[in-house]
Amino acid sequence: MKRYLLSVFTLVTMSAVAQTPIDVDKEFAFATQQYERMLQTHPDTTKFPQSTNPDGSIRDMKSDWWCSGFFGGSLWFIYERTKNPTWKDAAQKWTMAVAKEQYNTGTHDLGFMIYCPFGNGYKLTKNEAYVPIMLTGAKSLSTRFDPKVGLIKSWNKFQEYSYPVIIDNMMNLEFLFWAARKSGNKEFQNIAITHADNTLRNHFRPDYSSYHVICYNPDGTVAAKKTAQGAADGSAWARGQAWGLYGYTVMYRETKDKKYLDQARHIADFYLNHPNLPADKIPYWDFNAPNIPNEERDASAGAIAASALLELSTYGGPSAKTYYQSAVQMLQSLAGPAYKATLGENNNFILKHSVGHKPGKSEVDTPLIYADYYYLEGLLRYDALRKKHGAKS
Ligand code: GLY
């Protein structure tokens, strides 16, 4: 009963804060103060801020964990906003801390690990030393593509299956497009397109929700449709829907192929029209979690979806305004007290209330570094677009 009341109270609070206007300067001022503290508590660049442990202590991870690039990437966003060289130095330091992962062929997550820090750093500084690191990383990622299957392998094993591919893998493709442009080697781009096409074919249900894990046979046929982090094989794991939305939006940006735009719009419509999406538009960790409304929200899914919807809104169409307004509402919610930490709390992360892996009982209702990363990216995208939409703040 106590839990139920807390949940009702939280829902009312979360809905009420959706009206808070977004002051991007204020949000970055807060991020700056919070991450100053994060830097002070992290003198060792082999320990990457990730989340909070069940006992309340900071949870750090090594560079081979899939999230190691998000801290450096977030520092680049702060530098982009502040133009303060102190942040450039910090971003450079935490970016180079991931460099050795360029040789890592044991993971598909090199888009997150390498492209988020080095890609943002290169965009802002044109530091040519980053280019060979990124190209080596893209080559390492490409080794996980088997042309007979037509997809990049995500994990080396899942249950009894040896070729699992997760929807999250769509987030690596932007890195391959960059590598194709930079190197002139179209093979990177061909891999990205083949992966996206096969994911479009096999990962989605008729309502445009996606499975988390599709397990393939060596000939590219589907062996099984599963979940790892969702509530059930047939459920719509919230962050997976956000990864797909972001991934197909990027595919349209990179190729201008309308089928990817259509796919991104279908995913957006599934997400935004879902009866279990709360009023503040920050989803439960799974749209089909069994005990809604007594389930944790996932701020990370909200931040990823907000950033993706802002880009999707720039590609026109009858729902462009809805996508923009929904994204703004998501950012407003995240910027409000229900999700945003107060100074010095939350182990110095910006956002509270994300879910990493609920079935694995890991990182449930905690801060997550990638929630912060996509929140900051979303704020920058919002700031770039808001004048066009006549927003005052
Ligand atoms: N597997 C990456 C994620 O948790 O979204």
C-alpha cells in the first residue's frame, strides 16, 4: 500500500512538472557544477562513472564496458556549450582514456565507446590524432559483420544461440557512415545499410515495436526472437524502442532513403501513442512491465527518445510538430525535480531514475551515465531548434 501511494504521488508530481520551461543555460550551468564534482571524485581515468551501487556508492566501470565513451562525450557537450578550455582539457583526457578500445573486437558497442567521445571531440576540435583511432575502431566493429548473416553480431553468445543481434546495435551505424566518408571505403557504409535493412525486416512486430534480441542461424534466417533486458520476449522494452527510433532517424540522415524515415516515424508513433506512456512522457522501463503503474521509470529511454524526436522533427511530415512538442515535454520533465538531481547528490550524475537491466536486478532506479549524455545532447538540439519554433526559453 505504501509503495502504491508513493507511486501515485510520484506520478502526480511527475505529471505536474511537465510544464516547467527549459532554460538551457541554467541546465548547462547545473551540469557544469555537477560534473566539476564528478571530475574531482574521479582522478583515475581507468574508472569511468557509470551509475550508483545498491549501497549508494558510486559505480565505476573499466574502459571495456559499453558505457565508457559517455563521460567523455558528455564533457564534450559541456565544452560545446561553454567554450571553456578547462572542459576541453577534461574531455580530451577522458576521450583518450578509451583509446585502447579501438582494438576491441569482442564487442559491438564501439559506436558508443569510440564514436561518442572521439566523434564529438573531432567535430569540435578537428584533432587529427583522433582519426586513426576512430578508423581502427570502425574496422574492429566491422569484423563482427558476417556477410552470410548480413548483420553485425552483438554478443558472442546468448542462451544457446551464437549469433544474437540486439536492437541497440542500430546505434553503431552512425560511426560506420562517418568511417566510410572519412576513409573513402564504402564497405563501412554497405555494412551499415545491410544491417539496418535486416534489422528492419526481422526485429519489428506489426505494431512497429521491436524485440530486444534476434538470434540468427549461420545462413541469416531467424532462429529465435527473445529479450535480455525487457519484461518478456514479446514486450516492448522502453530503451530498445528509443534505440530503434534514434537508429532509423540516423539512417535517414545518412542515406535520405525514405523507408528509414517511415520506420522512424512508425516507431515514434508507437512510442508516443502507447497507452502506458505516462503523462510526463518518460516511460516505464518496459511498456509492458507487469505491474504498471508500480514500475520504475527509465529516464535514459526518455532522454534518448527526446534527442531522436528532435532530429526526426526536422524532417517534416504531418507529425513533425508533435515530435518536437513531445520531445520538449520529455526534456521539461527530465529538467524538473522528479528526475533531476540537486547539486552534489546522486553521485554527481545529472539525472535520477533510470533502469539498466531490471531482469538482471542491475542498475534499477539509478542514475546512468548515458541518460546524462543523451539529455545533454537533447538540450543542445533543442536550443538549436527552439527559435524556429518560437520558443522563448
Ligand atoms: N545494452 C545496452 C542498453 O542497456 O541499452
